Amino acid sequence: MAEQSNIEWTDHTWNPWSGCMKVSAGCLNCYMHRHAHRWSGYENAGRQLNRASDKTFNAPLKWKEPALVFTCSMSDFFESRADEFRAEAWEIIKKTPHLTYQILTKRPERVLEHLPADWGSGYENVWLGVSVENNEVYGRVGFLEKIPAKVKFLSVEPILEIVRFEGTFLPDWIIVGGESGNDKGPFGYRPSTLASIEEVVAYAEHYEVPVFVKQLGTGLAKELGLKDRHGRDISEFPEYLQRREMPKGYKNRKEAL
């Protein structure tokens, strides 16, 4: 899959491979598994990781305009079964400096060993992030802190409880959102609370970290009577949560390209 994205904080999605094993609570209702369920049955979702066709794998080479590219929305860039494909993906990233790749992982402990040899202090066009859906996995932030990268970000989505930010590390950007899902069937949703999302926004505001409130989640959308459960119309959000900020300097870099 390589396409214009419906995700509000990016422009394209690029999936050089697909398939992923669940590793934590945030994976429970993962939309990759939801999509896989439609084609192969839920019991098979994630059991295989497959390289995309050459057309999809090489798609970024044809994107000529500067853009944000969410990488591996249907997998994890650092999934161990993708080790044989990753070097080829890094080469495409290097050949497309006008594209900014947003790489989000739940496996930050594998990152340092799987960076390209010329990574140095980080590629200018790569942002690295970790998912922090609850306090149990907050240790991922410690791994991120030790990884050199031009932009480091946190995705607190789906937020499952009030996350307590610890330590002195400050990310360059935070995304926060509730969990979307269905009322019936195997892919439901866990309700979020306004307090949990507000806590993230308050933290970001206090430390002057740009924050992007993606959605409130299906539960809160129903509770608040939002017309758009996916958060595309942020004017429906409580005013304090109408925040769609990007990392500092990103706009200048995009305009420069």
C-alpha cells in the first residue's frame, strides 16, 4: 500500500512490507489486523510478514513533491521478520531527501542495531517515534532518548489511561488520540477519558512541545455527540483540545524544499 493518507498528521502512507505480531496492549485492536481479517481471517492476521510488490516498495521514488510519509502503517519498521528487507528500504529513504519519513515503532530496543552505517546523528529526513499507550510501556521512551535522530516523537494513541510522563527527556512532538473501533465484532474500542487526553496536552503545553490531537476515540465521540468520530473536524473538540501542531522547524524545512 502506497497512497495519499487519511491520517491527519501525514501526507502519504508507505508500506514496503505488511504483517506484524502484537507486542503490547496498544496492539489489541490494531487496524492492520482489522484489514487482514477482511482478507485472510483474524486467526491468520500477523502470522506472516510479506514484502510488498516492487511497485509499492519503490513508490516513494516517484513522489516528486515534498511530503510527510508515514512508514509501515501496516507493520513495524523494526519488526524482526523485516530484517532482510530493511536495508533496501533505507536506500529508498536516502534517495528521496525531499520526503520526510515518520517511522513509529513499538520495538525501540531494536533500533540502534538496525540503523544504516552512515546514520550518524540521524538522517535529516527521518523522524523516529515510539508508541506509549499506557504506563506499562513507558520504558520505550528511554530507548528513544538514546537513539540519535533529528526529530523524536511520541504517539500516545490509543491512550488507555492517564500517562505519567517521567524523567527529563522531552520529545520534539507528541501525537495523542483515543481508540477508534466498532460497536460489535472482534475489533471494538476501549473508551478514553477527556482527563487522559487533557493530561498529555497540559504536559506538552507546559514544556512547549508541539502536540497533535488526532482524535478523541469512538467512545468519547459518542459520549460528546460528535458528528465525525474520526476527528476530521476538530472544531467539535473541546476548545482546549483543538491542537494540531507539528514539530518546530518542519514548515520551514518543507518550504525550503
